[in-house]
Amino acid sequence: MDTLPSLVDEALGAVRLYMYRPPSCNGSSCTATDDPLTFRLDDSITSAFLDVQRIAWHSVRTKLNQKKHPWVDLETSFWSQMPARVWTNNPENATFFVIPHATLLHRVAWDTLSSTRAYVSRLARLMDFIHFALPYYNRSGGRDHAIVWGAENGPFCDCHLRTVMAAQEPVAWTMLDTVVRIGYFGHRNTSMFRWHLDRDIAVPQWGAVHPLRATNLSTALQDGMRAHRRSYGFSGSFWGGEASCAAVPSAAGVQLSVHTCSCSPGVRLWLKDYMKTSCNSTNSTRCRADARQNRMGDFWFALCPAAWACWSSRLYDAIDSLVVPVIMADGHVQPFESLLDWKSFSVTLDTVALRAPGGTQVLDGLHDEAVATAMHCSACPSCLSCTRIGLVQRMMELERVRSWLRYNSSSVYSVGGLVLVELHCRQLWLAGLTEGVPCVRLGSGSGK
């Protein structure tokens, strides 16, 4: 991790971004508009891609959804994290080309299917223009083009998007599988989620890890002692499973079969039963039964099971609060795995093994660490008897890594900087200056 600032500095000097601006179209004829650099501003993206009148009609609904689910703003806000020096007005000077859009904000302001149709017509026109009228996409087959995709499971597990775009906009649909996708839906099962480990970039949830959070390790330990924290717990609702998308017939050449997407299906329902039988007392030092009332600071380890999507908002709530996250989402790709050693500040459980006979012994191990922390850290948090405990060591690493998982436009040493490092790595690979999978080299000596 000590080398991350130098990697960011190197990327700042090498990466140059050019953002496409939606063309002005009259019938089937489209021409480019001026000043693409200004289009990176949030309000420009919103005005270009959203039905502003429809947004106004549903402004209350939009604001409520944004407040409840801040992650929906990723697509409209992400590029504002990039420092001004990496943007260029001249596409010939660009090393990466940005395709802007705003699908999720459109959806939270309108009904899903209608908004998808309206939205696709706008995005598809831009992507057609990029493909047919401009030279840059075809030079690399899209490998130097980037798009932020904030939907939980990505475009290929989005049933509404598949129905509309694959059947009606085959060029745009195909392009979505060739560019660099930046989003939450990273997964090692490429055939299911169409996530490409050597190309796409996983990022943290927007709006979850706060720059002004005051909690530090000493405070977290002291608060834990005073509050008599439970060993582990879950804060959220018990639901989730798999979802199937219907087949999409198409006369345009893109035909899709029935497609099912899932991530550790049923793990939350299993957890519900487990907590009923094993944590059915509010006096238990291991966990609480009524998880819906739990706050993240009520326990040392935060259980983060998959639901409809692999990623979990409570994972970042835990990081924000210096509570060690316990990831229960098989195959999920975490943000910046080649740069940050997730094993040093989190716990990952195999949910198949966990649900097998005797599998819950791993939870007993977490409980033992929590008990040891409460026993040895109350008198002397800085003593070896406390700092050598695995739980405390993970909390110490969480404190170090937390700033790198924040969206902080005032500092390049945050999510924005790490994305630039990831882009720079792909840039070097495209230029033939590195071998093998892009960014694997960064894992040695930096985050690992």
C-alpha cells in the first residue's frame, strides 16, 4: 500500500480522458457538438440524458430514492472525481474515451420499463454515432473506451435492458460488452455476469464511505468496550435469491436465451434461520436475533451476505465504521483487488461450506477473536496482547485503507486515483508494454 501514491502520481501524468458529448441529431443525420470537456459536469450529463420534464414530475420520488440508495448516483457523479489535469478537449490526445450516460437516475424518476425504452433511444444514438461516425472506437475495438454502469448486476443481468436494447439496438448492445465497464457488479463467473477480469474495473459504492468520518481505531475500540459489542451480526433485511431473464428473440442478429443471474442464492434466508436458532437471545454475546434493529456499531464483525446482487451496501457501512466486514458472496470481485489486500482487513466466507454440516465453526472463530479483543484491549489497546489479535489487526488495516475506498474529489489519493491507476495499467497493456492480464503486476509490492 505504501507505493500507491507513487502509482497514482504516475497515472496522473499518463492518463488523458476525452468525454464524448451526445451528438445533435435531426432524423437519421447526426453531427458532433462542441466543447466535450464541459460535458463531464454532473448537470450536463443529467440534462443531456434525462427526460427533464419527467424528472420534474417525479422530483420527490427521485430525491427519496437518491437519499435511500445513494449508489444510484454513480453514473452521473463518478467522472467529477477525476482531476481537471487528466481531461482533454482533443480526442487525438486521449488515452481513454468516456461514454457518459444516466440510466439509473432516469429509472428512479420513472417506471422501469418505460424509462428503459426512453433511455435506450438516447444512449443507443450516441453509441451508434461513436461506432459509425467517429474513428476512435474501431481503432481498438472499444478497449480504450470506458463507461460507468451502476446497475446492481450489470447490463447482461438487467432483464428490462436486455428486452429493449438487445432486440432493438444490436450495435449498442454489442458495444457494451467490448468497452471497459466501471461498476459494482464484478464477478468471476464471466458467462453469467459478463464481467471481464482483464478489462472491467470494480469500484466501491457511491456515497457510503464518508471523507469526514471521525472514527479512528482507538475510538472504535473504546466504543466497543463501552457498548459491549456483540461478536458478529447482520444489519438489514432477509431476502434475495436468483433472477431469470426471459429469452430475447431478435431479427436484428442479437438473440439471447433465458439467462439466470445469482450470487450465493439463499444465503440470507439461511442466515435468518441460523440467527433464529443460534442467536435468539438479546443477551447473547455472539449476535442478535432482531437484525433489522441492529446498527453497524453493535458488533465487531459485520455479516455482509449477497442478496439480489453480490455487492452489499453494509460492506461499505462496515468499512466506514471500522467494523470488520465478513463477505458472504461467492465469486464477487472486490474493488481494486490488484492494489488492495482485502484479506488483511476483511473476512471472506465460502457460503456453500458455511451452510454444510459443521460449517458454522468459522463463525465460532470470529466469536473467539471478539471475546479476546474485549478481554485484552480494554486495559491497554496499544499492548501486544491486544494488537496481535486478528480482529484488531484487521481494524488497524481498515483504518489505513479506508481513505482509498472513499470518493473524495479534493484528493487524488482516493477512489478516483485508483481508477486512474487501473486505466493506466490497461493503457500500458494496450500499448504492448506489459505482458499477461492487465494490472496483475500491481498486486505485488503495492496492495498485497
